[in-house]
Amino acid sequence: MAAIKKQRKVVHSVHPREKEPEYMVQINDPTTLRKDVLESLKEVILFLQGYEQLRKIQEEKMMLFTKLKADIRELNILIESN
């Protein structure tokens, strides 16, 4: 019996050129749009700065509560030993 050879199909992948979008958007007043976007970004930055301050205050609060608990434990030990 003769060996049967299968022929492989070689497929060359051809990358088509990237096409430009098939849609266009017209912006009536690009200057105003840029201004609005920048103002929005400014508000986001201010919000993030406020959030960062809040996080710092919460960290300080947690440290103070931890110190307060340690001080109370120490006071209770001193009171019970007398």
C-alpha cells in the first residue's frame, strides 16, 4: 500500500490596512468643548484632593484610637495593681 500524503493548505495572513472610522462627528464649538472638559477635570482633581485629605484624617483618627486604647489598658493595669 502506498502512503497517502495529505497536502496542507498554506494560508498567508494578510493584514489589511487599518481603515479610518466610517463615521464622523462634527463639533460645532471645539473651544467651548475643550473648556468644559478642562473644567470637569479640574473638579475631579479638587474632589480627589479632598478625598486624600479625608483619608489622612481617617488614618490619624485610627492612630489616635489605637493610642487611646493602649493608654486605657495601661491605666486599668495601674488601677488594678493598687
